[in-house]
Amino acid sequence: MPDAPPPVGTRVTPPAPDALDDLVSRWRAAAPGRFVPAFDPDSGRTRARVLVLLERPAADTVARGDEAVSSEDNPNRSSRAFRDARIASGITRRDYLRWNMIPWADPGPPAVIRSAELDSARDALHELMTALPLLRSIVTLGQPALDGVMRYFTLHDTPVIRTVLAAPHPSPANGRHRAEQHVRIVAALSRAMQI
């Protein structure tokens, strides 16, 4: 069943700060020139059973500055394609947490993601994984996210191991394979909830 918005006139109270907000604050303080979005307040947050990892914050997310959130509500085609797949999969927003393998964006235009950049985010992924006590599975969207998780599993001294399902990134740049991309994301999300 799709998520229903609150009735008109209902006052929505933001969630109390939690471990995820603390992580964002620490990552921002560690490198002041670096952009780190907030976690989606409408997601499962620390009670999420599925972690959805994309690659890194999108340019339009970075452009929103301090108001930016890593969310399926972001106004870009990748977010809309992911939201459509998430709804088709049957999982609710409270079931999952959306984030990026590389949680920050450095100043300047984004470059091709290399192993060194994935490795620089390894400890951040570990901190996130330990903050999700109910986590059962990870869905990676795109090759860099999958590579980053596998490098974390095999190079971190004490990784938190969970089942991983990989699907294509929901980018419109994958246009030739858009139908398959949608089917694979739906299947990955659905199967992740069955674990």
C-alpha cells in the first residue's frame, strides 16, 4: 500500500535527533568544506531493516545546501524512478533508509569514483552500519555502491556483514535498460524485505 500523506492541517512533528543526526554532525565537522546531506526524516532511520545505498550525493542535492536531505522526494529523475520502484516493491518508507556509499561531496565538479574515494568512506559506512540494529540487508544501486560495500566487507577489520542485493542505479543515463532497471530495483527491494 502506498504511503499516504498526513491529512491536511495535521501538524507533523519532526523526529527527535538520533544517532544518524549525530553521524551527519560529526562528518560535517570532520571536513568543513565537504557537503553532507541529512538523513530522510520520513524513512525508517535507525529502525530500518533495509539500507539502500546509492553512489554519492547528486548535484541537485548538493545545490540545496543546508536544507538538503538524501530522500526519494528529491526533485530529480533518479529519485522519482527509485520512488516508483520502491512503491511497486511493496516496502514502505519506514522499512528502509536511503543513503550514499560516499556520504559527502567535495567542492568542485564530481569526478569518476575511484577505489581511493570508496576507501575514504569505509569508516563512515561502518559507523552507519553499527547505528542500524535491525538492519537485515543492503540494496546497492550502481556499481560504485556495490564495490564500496564489498571493499568494506573485505578490508575493514570488523565489518558488519549483511546480505547484499545489487541493482542498477536509477539514473536516466541508463536509458536503454530503463525497463530492466525498474524490474531489478523492484525485485531487489522486495527480496531484501524477505531476508
